Amino acid sequence: MTVRIGEHAPELAVEAYVRGEPNPRKMRLLELRGRWVVLFFYPRDFTFVCPTEIQAFARLHEQFEKEQATVIGASTDSWDCLSIAC
């Protein structure tokens, strides 16, 4: 499947870690309909490459907010892996 800028992404629901919340919460892309969403994927948490990619998005956080864009990072790790830092 190919998704291009400006096209609607397919609907999906996932469990997501949200900073400051003790447990994952269900997140649906449908909840963000009508907003710009930047969805980026990275291979694994706690590796040497991923922090640099995530930090680059963090540095641009204010600019994304000015454009009313939501930034979502997705790892191939599961919630269980994140919670025990595997």
C-alpha cells in the first residue's frame, strides 16, 4: 500500500505510550481526522540510531505545533518490550 502526502491514511487503532501516563492507551487515527499528522517509524527503542531521529523531531516540535500538526513516532517494539527496556 502506498500513502502519499495529502491522502487519507488507512484507519488503524493501536496501543500507544503517552508521556506521563502509566499505561498505554488506545489511539485511533480517526481521532485526528482533519489535522495534519506526521507519522514516523523507527526500528527499535534504546538503540543508537533512534534517539537521533526522535531528537530531530523534538527540536522541530514548536514548528509542528504552529502548523497544528500532531507528530507520532512508532517503534517496532511492543509495549511489553518498552516497559521492561529489552
